[in-house]
Amino acid sequence: MKLLRTFPAGLVPLLLALAAVPAFAANRTLVITAPPSVRPGDSIHVTVTASTDATDGEQISFFQSEYSTDGGKSWVPVYAEKVGRSATRAFDFPAGAEGSRALVRARMAFRGGKAGDVDFAGTQIAWGGSWGKWETPPAKQASIKVTAH
């Protein structure tokens, strides 16, 4: 006796799409924690955290964060390499003058797993092109207003 299962027509494309999801999908995170505003001369405390739950050898290979006290004209790097499946970097820097903005940006390269070299969104990294830009691969940014409150 042969069993034949039929599915409604609208369900077939959904089933095919689900079957196409790669088996190496992972959750990757990138979080910047910073105050929304500070007073002039205050110390600004920032924490950048990244992680992957991939279990296939993937790790954070390039942990790159930077801060600027002059609205993005110059940047101070806070970089690390091969930090494992999760990492946190905390740093402090002085706020500038009233009315200025302090900026923080971060991006991560995850590698060593089945997905290859990917950013926190799971997008393949174009080392010769997009990696040099802070918008692509996706980077996170925080803006901190310096005000007298």
C-alpha cells in the first residue's frame, strides 16, 4: 500500500523555503551600551558586547570598536582579535565641550565556522570592499550628546 501526502498549493513554496534555510544558521549579537548624554568633562563609560551561539567553531575574529570626541573627525580604536564566542570591552573617555557629540561605533567579523566570514547580521564580508566602510558590513553606532543638562 502506497501513501501519498498532498499539501495545499500555498504551503508548498513555504515548505521549500524552510528546507532551503542553511543548517549553519546562528544567532550573532552586537550591542553598544552608552549614556544618551553627559556633562562637559565627564568620563563617558561605554560597553561593547558581541557573541555568537554557533557551535561549529565560529568565533569573533575581529572585535572592532572606536570612539570619537570630536563628532567623527578623528577616531580612537579599541580593537581585539580572536576573542572567542563572546566578548565584552568596556572603555572610558572624556566628554568634550558643551554642544559637542561623542560617537561610538562597532563592528565584528565572525569566522571559523561553516558560515564563513560573516558580520553580526550573517552577511558575507567583502574584505576587499565593504569591510573598509563602517556602514557595510553593518556596524552599530551610538551618539552621546554633551550638554550642561
